[in-house]
Amino acid sequence: MRTLYHYPLCPFSRKVRIVLAEKKLEFDERIEKAWERRDEFLELSPGGDLPVLVEQNGTIFGDATAICEYLDETHRDSPLLPAEPEARAEVRRLVGWFDRKFHDEVTRNLVDEKVTKRLTTVKGAPDSRAIRAGFAHIHQHLEYIAWLTERRTWLAGGYFTLADAAAAAQISCIDYIGDVPWDRHPGAKEWYAMVKSRPSFRLLLADHVPGVPPPKHYADLDF
Amino acid sequence: MRTLYHYPLCPFSRKVRIVLAEKKLEFDERIEKAWERRDEFLELSPGGDLPVLVEQNGTIFGDATAICEYLDETHRDSPLLPAEPEARAEVRRLVGWFDRKFHDEVTRNLVDEKVTKRLTTVKGAPDSRAIRAGFAHIHQHLEYIAWLTERRTWLAGGYFTLADAAAAAQISCIDYIGDVPWDRHPGAKEWYAMVKSRPSFRLLLADHVPGVPPPKHYADLDF
């Protein structure tokens, strides 16, 4: 069986879980506390990074972007990238936007500071300056989602692509800790409601990190 | 004419410059001080991020990874990704390693702290703790390059790929400020000597940032 090593609050793991589910591929999930640096895990991932996908034939894949591209190349049903090079570039530009910019400006500042520091062995109290920066930055990203989806059904065009998977992976982590200001961003909320109602998202909505319960609206399709 | 908006010490811009040169594509270079947030530039790049490629037909491309994949898809001579999905995944895993891990652990800590903070309007003195972290982390990355190239000619296999472009883009920024401990890493040095001798690298070796002259060995093929 295909196995994914992941962690529920790791946005890059979430991206791969969405893609596996969009492709209707069966897989075992193993929760990996990467910060514990287990020897067996380091043999799969030289940098100790999540996620790692081990295919049925034993081939090991690391890096969420590499895994998603691989899955889309090898399972052509429900493509998550369009066929035309220019349209593919637009999807990948948005993947980069959410994987890097949103992650560095928002997810890292909120999820890592408020939750990951507490769960892991990383020393130190949450950095209140980072948390403030995360709350300051989230608005422009939610506005960008609204701007895009006023012009397109999904973030990169007419159908659900890797861009939506990347954005939903990051935002669902923030939503898990209850920090998305949905009331102020109806456009982004409308897009996220469409994402939440996809069967591929069910797995994520069932996540429960011990000691960090999600708010009630997290799994609610009518939030 | 194709135009690339870039900055000499931006590693992601460097990656695209290498790829354009590997593909033997002509392009105009425009140095963009992204931190000045020029209105005309923000029209090309909603996040104000480098690099941006404007194609001959006026189409605008952002995000270095998206641009590199696009160039490789549309210019099939000298492919920078192999044909087999598993081999492509290995190239992309390494691209992710250098774009994210190396960048966050080394380039950001050394180049951004020592140089970018001074050149831009970002307030504050260099963070000596970050600089120490950058120097501490660089060794494992250079050892990883040596480990890979003991087993393969280039980082991901038998020929130069996007993985080598990504790694060389980051490392050449560190080398520009003279901070790569080449003496302690002969394996990585051997790989970088091969990179430096490629015609695609000439443009980068001619870079000169006003006020930040590179060390003499930077452009020297026999360093």
C-alpha cells in the first residue's frame, strides 16, 4: 500500500493529502512528528522534512511540490494542471505564492508560533511580534483570493488545480487554529466553502491534533 | 524582445537567468530594486516579487519555479528535466531542497542579513544570531552536494538539470559575498567548478552590485 508520512498541521502535507484524494488514490496515513527526528524517518527523508510518500513499489518521494507534480503526471484523470504551458505557469505561480509567500507571511507566523513551538521541543515562548505580523498579512492574501475568484471560478481558472490545493492547504491550517477572519472576507469565504465541500477535503476536516482541538466551525460546511 | 526583471543577489532571479542561458534564449535584463516597489513593477508582479519574465508577446510570468518549468516545457532542446516521472520527481525534490531549505537556512541568513538589509530600506542592524546560523548550516548542504556528486555526475543524475540550476543559484549568491568555505568542501567545490565553466554561468560571473564588490575568486574558474 502507498504510505504518506505527514503531520496534520503541516500545510505541505495537507497539499499532498488533497491531491491524493482528488486523484482517488488509496493510501495509508502515518502521522510523523518530524521534530523527533526518528532514525527510520530520516532514512526516508535526508532533511527530516514532511511530507514523504512511499509508493507501492517502495520508491520514496520527498518535497510536496515534487510529489504533487509526480502524482499529476502519473495519474491523468482529474488533471490538476491544465494542458497549455502558459496556463500551467499561472497555476504554478499561484502554488509558489501560497507555498512560499502565504506560508512565510502567515502560516509560519501563526501556526508555528502559536502551536508548533508548544508541541515540539523548540525552546521559547511564542513571538508576539511574529503573531502580529501574521494577523496583519492574512488580509491581503484573502483579498487576493477574492480578487482572483471574482474573475475565475477557481484560483487559476475554470477548474480546481494545484493552486487551489496549495492555498487550501495553508488556509485550512490557519482555520484549524481559528485565526481566519472570515467575517471580513466574504469572497475568500465563498471560495473556501467550495473547497470544503469537495470529497477530497473530508480527510482534512476530520483532523484532530491531541491537545489542540479545532474550533467548531472548522469541519462545518456551513461556517 | 523577452525581458527579465531581476536583481543580481536574488537567488531565484539567478535560477531563471541560468535556465534562459542554458536554453540559449536571448533576453534583456532589467535590474529591479523590488524593495522600492515601483508602480510599474507592481503592475507586472502583484506581490512585488522577483523574478518576472515578460515574453515577446507581452505575456507576464512570475515565480521562478513556474518560469523555469514553462521554459523547459516550451523549449525542448537541452531539457532540464528528465522524461521519466520518477526522475523528474527527484530533480524537483532537489529544486525544493535548495529553493526552500538552503535558502531559508543559509542564503536568507547570510545574504539578506549582511547585504540586503544594508542596501534596502529595511531597518535594523544585521542579526548576528542569524549570521551564525547561516554559517552553521552551510556545511551540511555542501556535504550533501558532495554526497550526491559522488554517486552522480550532476546533482540529480547524468546531466545538468533544474536541480543544479537551483543549487548553483543559491550558492553563487553566497560565493558573491565570499562566504562559501570551499577549502573544507572539495567535493562540492568540484561540482561548482563544473557549473562555473558552463557558458550559461558567464552572465552571473560578470555581476557587480554597486557598493558590494565580489571577492576576486568569484569570477575565477580556477578558484
